[in-house]
Amino acid sequence: MQPDTVDYSPDIIERGRLLFARPFLFIKGCVRIADLPPMDKVEIAFAGRSNVGKSSLINALCGTSSLARTSNTPGRTQELNIFESQSENLRIVDMPGYGYAKAPEDKVRAWTKLIHQYLTGRATLRRVYVLVDGRHGPKDNDLTVMNELDKAAVSYQVVLTKADKPSAKELEQVIAATRTAILKRPAAHPRVILTSSVKGDGLRDLRTEIAMLLES
């Protein structure tokens, strides 16, 4: 199912499995940069459109159904939600969803400012996983976020969600469009990961990639 085949070593695959076999806990929600915890752990962040399935993917990644709040109402995540491993030097940051036009303008401005400050000022942020809907491919606001990450020189990797939804031909077209979108971007990881929170596809590879960040 994955568009790019990577021969991970058995050791790093097992490292990724163990990394997420142990519990993550919700620490706090931050509406201001001053609310963030000290920069004392490796951080990865998840960004994406409001209806991309971000909370579902975080829950599936961590092997739970209740860590990140899921909702049928787009835009429910309105703060930086912080989750920490209880046994590893790893912190997950769930960022506010973007691209939801019905949110009040003042809230959208506040989220945008918060995201910008976080992305450009967090020394312990190792990678942002930019979640893109596997049914549609990158939209304008996905590209805007990638532009910002390129400017800030923050490493990011595109993760296609809901990859079980489109047909094989449609998925091929989305993969091709995504590869084209990231081809010459300086901060983009060259590999695209396909995931399905429902079927569990791609979770092993995503866990492995995160484990590799901790090992490097």
C-alpha cells in the first residue's frame, strides 16, 4: 500500500513498536506559547485540515481510542494539545486544524498566530507531520503550511490519511500529486506515508520513522 518502499531494519521497527506500546498521557491544552511545557523533550507535531482525521490517527498511532478527542464537528481542536510518553523522551503536539471557514475570524487569527509562533520558536521540534486527505491530495491551505515550514526550516513529512477510502486509481493520482507538491521543497521529507486509522495501514511505518528521529 505504501508508495515508497523502505527496508527498515527489524531493530528499528521493534523500537517503533515499543515506543508506542507504552502509554502516552494528555498533559495540557495550550492557547498561548507561554503555556507550553519546558523544551526538555523531543517534540513531533501533527498538523492538518480540520476534517483530515488528525485525532483518529494520533489515537491509532498510540493504540487507544480516547487519547486525542475526535469529533464530527470540524475545528474542535482550538489549542496546542500536548501528549507525553511516560517512558520515553517524546512529546506529541496536536495542532489546531486549519481550513475550516465557519470558525469565527478572531479565533482563526488566534490559531494562526499560535501555530506560527510554535513552528518558528520551538527548538525541540524535530518534525511536523503534515496530514493530507488521501481522497483529495494537497489543497491550497496544505501548501500554505508547507510554505511556512520551508521558510522556518522545520523538517516535515506528508502523511496521507483515509487511504482506504479512494479507489486504487484515485489513490495513485493523489500520491503523484503529493510527490509533485513536495518535490523541490527544502524542508520536506521525500517519502510520503499512506495511513488508514480504520485499517491500521501505515502505522508501523509512521512509528518507525518517529523512532528513527529519537535515535538520530
